[in-house]
Amino acid sequence: MLAINKGAEDSERATTLVIGYKYTSYYLIHRLFIYSTGFNEIAIKRGKSMVSKQLPFTKTKLTEIIEKHPTPFHLYDEKGIIDNARQLKDAFSQIHGFKEYFAVKALPNPYIMKLLMAEGFGADCSSMAELLLAEKTGIVGEDIMFSSNDTPAEEFIKAKELGAIINLDDISHIEYLEETAGLPEIICCRYNPGPLKGGNVIIGSPEEAKYGFTREQLFEGYRKMKEKGVKRFGLHTMVASNELEPDYFIETARLLYELIAELSMELDIRFEFVNLGGGIGISYRPEQDPVPYDVIANGVREAYEEFIVGNGLNPLRTFLECGRVITGPYGYLITGVRHLKHIYKDYVGTDACMANLMRPGIYGAYHHITVLGKEDQEATNLYDVTGSLCENNDKFAIDRLLPEVKRGDILVIHDTGAHGHAMGFNYNGKLRSSEILLRKDGSFVQIRRAETVDDYFATLDMSGLSGFE
């Protein structure tokens, strides 16, 4: 089977090839679609100015930051993050007991987590390190949602020690949790709806996903936990990533609320909360519109009234665990132009690389690029914007029309506030960059230093090298 589906991946809003119902490498699909259809940035934008994205800082301010913190680095806009967090809270204030658990994996930095904690956000954690980050930030108890898979015993033990809500990924984990940490008073289960709910290109089809209980396993699992003395229950799912269609989340709410009604009546248990997951997307492309929080919230409220209030199951709290939409649009990778190369194509070589931002390389994902100080110039030059890794997919942009770029220019790569620095790595001996927070008052503070060569070698026992043969 070969079909072209319209979906919601950030790269092309989105075009996905589905072959035999299995999702293949998005990067290859992205290039195949471009070559087979002629759909690319050249065809759309040649001879025209690129649509721009606004920056929350001036060239003067960024120059001031660069003087103290050399490029590359990730820069986060505190005001943007907080204003956005409040917009989400305001939109969902109509939902009983609403709470957002920030997905720590998107931007695992305690300074950002502390800002969001002040807004009433909890932490969605999926590993020991993320649990420890939450604890050190001051987020404990049921302000932590611990959702992991293939979970080791020590992580269950730590989550229970912190009083976190443990979200089980598999029916076998009920006994494993009981044996290793003991069953807590409250437990949540992750639901994989399989064919009942479509996924999207990033997270894939639910039937192909490794996560969650089947519908039948949920009934068996909750019955078993009730028999073992568990008193408080929640239900969770996560079936999309970077989804731009509001109706997708409303449909997810309806699916879960209806299932809660069925579970409650058949098993005679009462649910305290439902976690609708995250996955709300962001407008990576300047011509895209942000997902309207109020549209989702209105639809969720209507579903709540139909299935929860209508079945006498209220009050039931509703949670989200968004990451990307909370911080993604408010982060920027700042990088300097190191070299220009002109062979079969024109290349802009930067001092950043895929180790600083891997999404374009692995997903073919679009990230807008501003040439600082040239925002009003015509985008007349066609470039591949690259890093220095020994990998040909180390590219931030392919066939991107930009104003003429010169050595020493500063490039601002937009929307790196989620799954940017967090997905960094050390291949080729590349060192991860610093993270800088632009405060609301215009000041700035380093919230993570750049790695050094000493950091890179820290796990190697060099002292034993001289005697090694």
C-alpha cells in the first residue's frame, strides 16, 4: 500500500507517506515528497521576501549577551514562557480541577521548571534524572506524574518515595510495582487505543507504538488493583506529538471520558482524574497559526458534561502534560556563521551543529531562521545551513532562501525551546552549549554552562592508559 496522507508534522504541515501502515524515516519521506512533487521552498518563495517571525530581543541586546556568552547557545524568553503558561491556564480554567504537568523531557532545566512551578504547573517525569530534577526544584508529591516505560525498580521506588502519581505502562507492571516498591494508594494506567484512535507522523500509529494497555487489559488491570486494595485511580493516554488540529484533542477527551464511564460502571470504581496527555503542536512555520487553547478547552468541557456529568461521575479532574507548546516557541538557538562554501550548492557553515539541535536532521523538521539585522532584506540567496559534524544530515535548513549571508553574521534559529538542547549529544566530540534565560526585565542569566573538554573526558580513566597494552 502506498498513500499520501495530510497530517500535522511540523515540517510540511504535514505530508506523510504511509507504506504498509508503517511509518518510515520522516527525513527520507520529506525529501522523497519534495523531489516527486516539486514542492519546496524554491518553488514557493523564489524572488519573494520570506515571511518573518518576530524576535523578543534586539540586535543590541543579543550582541550584549554574545559578548559574555560565546555562540552557540540556546536563549529562552522568560516573558513569553510565562505569558503562554497563563494563557493555557486561563483557557482551561473552565475545566474542573485542571492541572498542567510540564513534560520535563522537552526542556529539563530546573530554572525553567521553577518558573512554571510558580504558575501552578507540575512535572511530567519519565526517568530517574527527571524525578531528581523535580525534587531539587521543589516539585514533589502528586505534583509529579511519573510516566515511564520499561521501568527499572529503582525508578518506581523513587517515584513512590516522592509521593508521585505513578502511571503504569503495562499490565505486568502491577505485580512488578507491588514486588519492588509496594502499591501506592493512587495509580494511573496508560491507555493505548490501538485502531480506535489514529496517531500522527511523529509518534506513529497507536497499533505500532510500544506504549500502554489495550482496552481489555485496562478492565483486567483496574479490577486486579481494586482487589489488591488500591483506592484511587486515574486514566491516561498520549497518542500524538506536535498535533495542530484542535479537534484531535477533543476527540481524545471524548474517548477517555467515555471509557472512564464504562470502567466505572463495570468495575464499581471511581476515577479521580483523567490525563489527556500532551502533543499540542506549535507553529514552526511563520505562516502557521498557533493552536487555539480555548477551542480545545471548550470541546473538552462539552465532552466532560456529556460523559462525566451525564453519568453522575463528577467531579473528575482533567490534566494535560504538554511540553513543546509550553516552551518551544520561546527558545532560540543562537549561532555564528563560520564559513561560506560554494560548490554544487551554497552552504552556510555555522558554529552550531546537530548536537545542539537534531530535529531538522532526524525529522527533516522546519525551523525558521533569521539573519540578525537583515530581517527587512529580500530573501534572494539559496542556502543549505549546516553544522560541522561528519554527517551529511547535519543541516538546519535545506534549500532555504535567506538574505545574503556573510561570515560573522549571527543566525537565530527559532522554536528550539523544546526538544532542542534536551536532545543534545556528543558524537564527534561535540560539546553541548550553554543555556541563557532572558529575564522579563531585560537582564539575562546563564542557567546551564557550556560543556568543556574536561566534561567530555570525565568518564574516561586516563590514569590507566599509560599501562594499558
